[in-house]
Amino acid sequence: MSTSIEQAPLKGPKTARGERTRAKLLDAAEREFGENGFHSTSIGEITRRAKVALGTFYVYFDSKDEIFRALVEHMGRTTRSWLAERVVDASNRLEAERLGIMVYIDLVRAHRDLHRIVMESQFVAPDAYRNYYDTFVDGYRRNLTGAVKRGEITPGDAEVRAWALMGMNTFLGLKYGIWDDSRSSEEIAAEAAALITEGMTP
């Protein structure tokens, strides 16, 4: 699975071959960090898995920390684009929330290693971890504010709502994307969406 981190600048020459080599290093790092964690992974293990020389690593990254952070940023971009593409045709905000939960669980199932890397980043690179979520909240808040103006949802504190909804997605992704993928993402999303839409008031 190629990480294809196209937005981060290359340290070395911007050639097609360089892009492929950098992608190989990122793919290998994704696997190593995802399987073994940050502290148990060495640059040597990354380059061996990527099948490139050890010195090649430093053409593209200064350190293990830098490539780890690149993967956290990539997971953020991947998640935002994945969700945007799949909820664009939702008829309203509540339907977008249901679809968003479903496709987020599907995303985690497809990118388990990247999800684990993001979770570990709260201890390894807490600033990158916070930025990952702050960036999501910025967009989420704007979407919720727009939905209020269109009369699709009731008025409320968009920032609090954004964090609450994002927290729901995060832990549903952990439970049903990583720990237990026996139930369909559609079934889980329908149940969670009912909570959002109807609440818990009898």
C-alpha cells in the first residue's frame, strides 16, 4: 500500500526516481512503526525493508522522528480526502455524519498501521498528534456552522460538537477498525448516527 505523500517536500532532487525511493521508505516505515512501534524500530530496519542503502535514508529524512511525523501528517491528509470524497453527495449534515462514521471505519481497516502510528504519536510526537486533531476540528467546525445556517441541524457550540463527534469517530474506528472487524461498518454507523440524530432521551 503506497503512502504517496505527495505534498511533503523532498530534501534531495525532485525526480520521479527520488519520489519512488521516498515512497518506498515511507511504506517501509509505515509497516515497521505499525508492527513494532516507534521505539522498537530502527532506521536500519526501515531501510532493509525498503531495500535501499542506509545512507539513502538521509537523502530524504533527517531522522527517525522526521519520517514518523511525515506518516502522522499523511494519515491526516489521507483521512480528510477519504472522507471528503465519500460524503460529498450526502443530502444533509446528519447524513454526512452517518456516512462519515462508516467510511472512517473502512479507512482504519484499510490503514491499520497508519492508525496505530497516529495513536502512538500522542506519546512520541505530542505536537504532531495535537496538530492532527486541531486540523480536523477546523474543518469540522466550519461544516457544522454551515449546516446550522442551512437549517440542517440545531444551533450549538460548533467547536464542542466537533470534538465530541470526532471523539466518537476515533473510538469507533479503534474498536471496529482495529480490535473487532466482524460487524459491518454500515451497521455500526447506523447505530451511532441514531445516537447523533435522536439522542438518548426516551
